[in-house]
Amino acid sequence: MAAHGAHPPGFAHQFETVGQQREAGQLGMWVFLVTEILFFGGLFASYIIYRALHYQSFVTGSHLLEVKFGATNTYVLICSSLTMALAIRYAQVGKRKGQIIFWLILTMILGALFLGLKLRFEWYRDYVDGIIPGVNWAYSGPHAPGVQLFMCFYFFMTGLHALHMVAGLGILTVLVIMTARNKFSSQYYAPLEISGLYWHFVDIVWIFLFALLYLIGGRYPGS
Amino acid sequence: MSDHSEQSGHIGHVVPVRTYVLVFLALMAGTALTTAAAYTDLGRWNTVVALAIAVTKMMLVVLFFMHVKYATGLTRIVILAGFFWLGIMVTLSCSDELTRRWEIVPQGWQMIVPLFSRLF
């Protein structure tokens, strides 16, 4: 394929085939995502340990969070993963760029909705309620020191996740511009696919944050 | 895999929209299920159920949305290695932190061998 004259757009000469280039790109992205798994993993590991050491405090702290907002945001992110997957699929089969841009922008809207809900209904209310350690801490209920520790985990974990969401929105903006400039075809859509891996990864992190921070240990009366 | 690409004229595996929608519906149902389970008294199983559903949802996203079901063996091994190392980090950290305790040194020993008590 490469030996015969014209290269397809986006095809780098060091690869034998377009398929090989795609596999190399995917592998490289996964190596990065593995470092991200271990990056978030450090927080997860310390969360597990401190939860075991201060179990009652973590349950009390968890009950300060509102499941309805956590669940709504989980639904929003799952929707955004679907729209991202569809955007890539339509690029794969060579649909018009308008259709790809539509799904990309829908993904961005859902991502922004996630951040908006998080800011307005969770972090802002946490600030008003005085449960942000170091910023506005007015909690005086049971297990106060341990609850403060839980809230530190909550803000570091959701904050780091939100930072990844912001980065994802930046990446999606670049993708929209690239798509509008006809950079992609059914033969070359690597930036879309690789950014998709990142977006889905951020979704997975949230799935675990929702379970660990909001749900674990139960929310039933007397839990 | 590359044979498939050349035959169909596409690069990589094209997943049908139907599959994506089914995975999406399963993820939405999983979220509803895990939320409902949290409000049910399952004793110590609440934690297990929450994590099991989260892992199932992760597998669905990884296999279908992230195309790992159609990826090469090399990519899969890299991903498994990542999770294996995460397992090492969590297990060794827990086995260290959760087994630490202050040893009670008998009074007499402290007086006889002061260094001994400093070791613990």
C-alpha cells in the first residue's frame, strides 16, 4: 500500500499499513491510560486504607453527599460516552463532517453539563454548607476529624476527575476544528479514536468514584 | 484484523450502532441498579454489590466503547498489566498499613533492654 505512490492523508511513512499505524496509535494511548490508572490508583489505594481505618467517619462523610446528583452525573457521562462512540463510528464509515461535528458537540455539551451540575449543585452547596476542608469548614457533627479526611478525599478525587473533564473538553474542541477542516476520512481518524479512549477512561473513573464516594456501604436508614 | 479492514474498506472494526445502544442501555440500567442496591440493606454485601456493578460497567465500556474486544493481543496484555500493577499497589499498601500496630512491650523488658522497646 505504502510502496505505491500517493499516501493516504495522515499516513506516516514509517508504518507498513494504515492498519498497523492505527494499532500502534491505540497501543500508545493505552500505555498512557495505564499510567493514568496508576495515577488515580494511588488515590483509590489510600482511600481504601483510610476507609478501613476510619470506617464510621467515612460512612458519615459519604452520607453528606447527595446520591441524586452523583447518579444524574453518572447518567450524563454515560450519554456522553455513547455520543463520543457514535462520532467515531460515523468518522469510520466516512459520513459527512457535519454529522461527526454534531455528535462531537453533543459530547461537549454533556461534558459541560456534568461540570456545571458538579459546580452548581455539589461544590457550591458544599461551600455554603461549610463542608470544604481548609476553605469553609463548619461541620460539627459526629466523627468530625474523620469526616474532614473523607471530604479531603472527595474533593481531591472529584477535583482531579473534573480536571480531566476540562482537558477532555479542550481535546474535543480541537477535534471539532480538525473535523471542520476535513482532516479526517474513513482511512484516517486516529485523533478521534484516541481521544475517544481518553473520554471513555474519564467516564470509567467517574463510575468508580460514584460507587466509592456516594454508594459504598449503603445509604439505607441505619447504615 | 487487517484482512477484515482491507475487505470492508474500513480501518479497524466498525461496531454496529445497535451494539453501542445496547451497551449504553446496559450502563444506564447498571447505574439505576447500583443506586437502588445502595438503598437496600444488604449488610456487608452492599460494598461488594456496588463494586461488582462498577467493575461490570467498566468492562462494558472497555470492551465495546473502547474497542478492546476487537483489539490486538498486545494491547490487551498492556491493559491487563496496568490492572495487575494496580493490584500490586493496592494489595501491598493494604498489607503494610492494615497490619501495623503498636506492640505492647512488658515493663520489665523495657528496663532491662531499653534498645529493644525502640525497635517496635
